[in-house]
Amino acid sequence: MAPRPKRYAAVSLFSGCGGMDLGAEQSGRARVVWAIDNEHWAVETYRRNIGKHIVEGDITETPVPDVPCDILLAGPPCQDYSTLWNHDGLMTARGNLFRQVARYLDALQPAAFLLENVPGLLSANRGVAWTLVRHALKSPSSFVDGAPMNRPYGRGVHYDISAQVVDMADLGVPQNRERLIVLGVRRDLGVRPPIIPTPFQGSPRTVRDALDRHPLPDDAPNHERGQDSRDVVERLKLIPPGSNFEVIPADHPLAVKGLISHVYRRVDPDKPSYTIIAGGGGGTHGYHHIEPRRLSNREKARLQGFPDDFVFEFGKDLRDARSAYPRVRRQIGNAVPPPAAELIVGALAQVLETAGAPARSGAELLAGRRGQRQLVSVPRPVLGAASSEERAAVGQ
């Protein structure tokens, strides 16, 4: 029997239910040895489907683990950088969680990292947000006070980074979902981050590919239907696939007002879905192209690229499907689509291999998962808004 190929050890921050981590492992080039998230049901889903190595906790209060780390994966919350929200960016504690990514980069000094966020990060706070985030990722030690223990490559690690806005549909996801992907490679390796390949550009997977070619059985997990009111059902009957609330005449009893195109928008079977979001209500759940109803969570999971045997947890205390639905919806909408992560991590691992960065045996990776000691003397950066000194440091 041939030995298993070596893989790179990954540490995952803001892991959610595990979309990015699942894709990383599906690439065959990485194995996640430690992960963290603070959302309980997302963590339970991760444990059920990927592994017990995830920690449920506040990342700002959690010491950096003493585990092998060749690739750092991070998907910090994006809401404060989204143009659909207030675009407050650095003005909020949540918008400053990029500092935690810098803390882990400084302590673990991985060969590479992958950070996913929304394109709005580039323009938030009139560009100051991206300037600070870019500086933190390129020179993470400058954003961390003190000197963490046991830095593997000494103080002052630096990364060469690239930032690319990609539509996940170009990466094989049956969904138009633009995201900012920041890749970094440790400078001493002497290679640049890869250009993200887009093998599905011009020939994307469609809603029909995802939902119709292999219909879901009625008893599929997380496949809730029949949750819409009678008015919503009748309203959707007036809207053809691919259209939204705007096709209903303004004087019609079922007419509604909307500010975004998602309002009562039905997916088009011959195109990728529009972006699956974590929220809902107000006509923004996402709506089926054949039946006059919202998409089930299982259908949304398919449009995100999750396999059908990936089951989302919501708790046995919720017997009412209406209450369970939003717990799962948030997990799916916040996730990084696994097929996209698979492709990106594969490209990143190929660059590391070219640079001679050694991968690890299965025994090393298993030991990493089982070890998980904590570095207790790791200072935590302050999570307030950007200081005037920081703005000055980056020329703002």
C-alpha cells in the first residue's frame, strides 16, 4: 500500500461551519490541525463533519496554539466592510478583528496564508481600512505588542501578498459571489503568491446543474420547505425565474417596495445563483425557480458547493422548523464555498512546494491535532478603532 502523500498543516481562524477548511482538505494538499470560532451551532456543525479539533471561544481571549502551521486560513467577519451594510469598517470592534490574524501570523509564522473577505474592504473608511489591513498582513509584528514565545523564524516576519477580487462562479461554485482573496507567502521563501485560477470563467455551473440534475429527496437533511406565508407564495407566483419584486405592478395588492435586487428574487435556472446571504426576512431569503417558495437550507448548501452528506446542526431543543431554519441559514450564508477554497489552497500549496517548503507526514499532522498546547504568553492587540499613530504609520 502506497504511503499517503504529505500535506501542509493549516490553522483556521473564524472557521464558522467549516466551508474553507473542508475545501482545504478536499484539495489533498492541507490538513487543518486547529480551528476556532465563537458561534456555537457553527462549531457543532464543524465537529460533526470535519473534526473535534475546533475550539469554541472568543479569538481575542484565546492564546495561540502551539501546533504546526504551514498555512493560516482566515475568514474574519465581513459585515462591517460590506457596502450593503453601514460600511463602518475600522469604526467597530468587529471590523478590527484583522488584528487577530496579524497576531497569529506573528506567533506561528506560517509559510503562507489565505484571507477571505468582501471587496468592500478595499474602499471602507476611504481606503484607510485596506491600508491598515495590508500593512498588518505584510508586517504582522508591527501590529502586535511584545514578543510571543517560540517564534519559529525569529522576530519580524514579513509576507509578500496579493489581493484579487474573484467571482466564485469562476471557481466552480454555482453562484455569483464576489469576494476579496488575499494570499500571502513568507518573504524568505522567495516566491510570489499564485494568481488564482478561474477554470469556470465563461462556462459556470448553473442553478439547474446544482438543483435539478440530481433532485434532492424529500427527506434530505436541512431540506425545510413550506415556511412561507400565503401572501408570499401568491406573490412569488407573479414573479418569473430570474426576476424580482419589480415585475409586480405598483398598484397590485401584493406589490412591495425594495431597496436591493434580492427582494423576492427568484433564481434563474440557466445562470449561477445570485449571492447566498446569511440574513433573511423582508423578502431576501432567496427563492426557488420552479416552486413558489424560499430555497431550503439544503438547496442553499448545494449552491454554496457543500456535499449533501454535510449536515448542519441546529440543536435538538428546536422542534419547530421555523426556528431551526435561521440557525442553519446563517452558517451556510457565512461560509466560504468549499470548491473555491479547494482550488485556492491547491494553488497556494503548489507554490509552497515549488519553493521547497516541506510538507508533513500523516503522523505529524495527527500529532498536531492531538497536541494543541497553548502559548500562554502571547499578548493580544487592542481591538479599538485605528489610532492616529497607526494612521500615521501607514501614511494616512
